[in-house]
Amino acid sequence: MVSRDKTMAAEPKKGRAPGIVWPVVISLGAVMLAGVFAGYQDAAAEAGRTPPAPWVGPLIAAAVGLGGLALYFRRHAGWFRALSPRQRRYWSALGLSGIIGGIIGGWMVLDQETGRGAADLFGSGALSPNFAVGASLLWAGGLAAGMILYHRAIDDHEERAWLWAGLAGWYAFIFPAPIWWALHRAALVPPVDVMPLFLFSLLVNGAVYLWLKFR
């Protein structure tokens, strides 16, 4: 059985690698543009005019954001072409995950009513059915596609870091979840909320993964 490469850094790269700053700026700009459309829609409704359909603003903002990202990465096409097939799958998986996360995050912000704060955004559970269904499909489909690409691309070192990080994240869930459940049954704490448990396990997963990968 042929073993995989020991490290990704051993493979030569050519050209200038794309940075993270401009993709973040472009993504935030697209979200702000969608916010401008949402503000215009509210103003048109208050003025008695017929506002555009709710999906027009997010669609235009998504097109502008994706177009900007495409132009940016086109400038670094030489760097991408110089990568090995495995490295292309690796960066494609990371890029796909980032795009899916950005779409869901931006859509969630736009889905909220005017004047809601961050605590309401993440804690009230007031989401529209369209967002709930659409975000669920994006999350499941994007995560499945990204994980397939990622596991086909990683080397032995990163696979070990990923597996141990996944185990640590699982421990971070199974330890507090029954405790919270038992304390709630005794009326000592609020009802069990899966999202804080998910975020805690995700933080532990990320910390262990980064420590094992870059130590």
C-alpha cells in the first residue's frame, strides 16, 4: 500500500499565494451591500412604494461577492495551477467551506428584523422558514462536499491531528451534556440548549487541531 506524503510543505509551490485579507474584505462588502438593499426595501415600504422582492438584494450581493472573489483568485491562477492535485483538493475544500459559511452568516444577518442585536441573532431562535430550510441544506451539502475533498487531500500528519481533534470535540460534548440535563431535571439550571454545547465542542476541536498541526 502506497503511503501518502508526509507533509504538504514538502511539495514545491510556484507563484504568489493568495492572501486572506482581500477575500474577507470582499465578503464583508457583499454583506454590507445586501444590508443596503435591505435598508432600501424597508424605506420603500415605509414610503408607500412597492419594494423589490426580498430575494433581489441577497441575490445581487451574492453575485457581486462571488464575482469579486473570482476576479481575485483569477490573479493567482498560476499559483493554483502549480499545486499538485492533492493540494488543489485541499484548498478547494477550505475555500468551499469558507464560501458556504459566509453565505449562511450573511443570509442569517439579513434574515433578522431591524433593530435586533447579536444576542437576539444567535439566541432567540426567530428565523424565517426560508432561511431555516435553505441554511440547513447549504450546511449539510456544503459540509459533505467539503469533507470529501478534505479527506482525499490531507496527509498522514494532518489526518492524525484531525482525528484527535474530533475525539477531543466529542469528549467536550459528552462530558457537559448529561450534567446539564441532570441539573435541569432538578430545576437548577435552564433547559438544555444544543448550540452552546456545539460551540464549546467546536472550540475544543479547533484548539486541539491547531495545536497538533502546527506544534
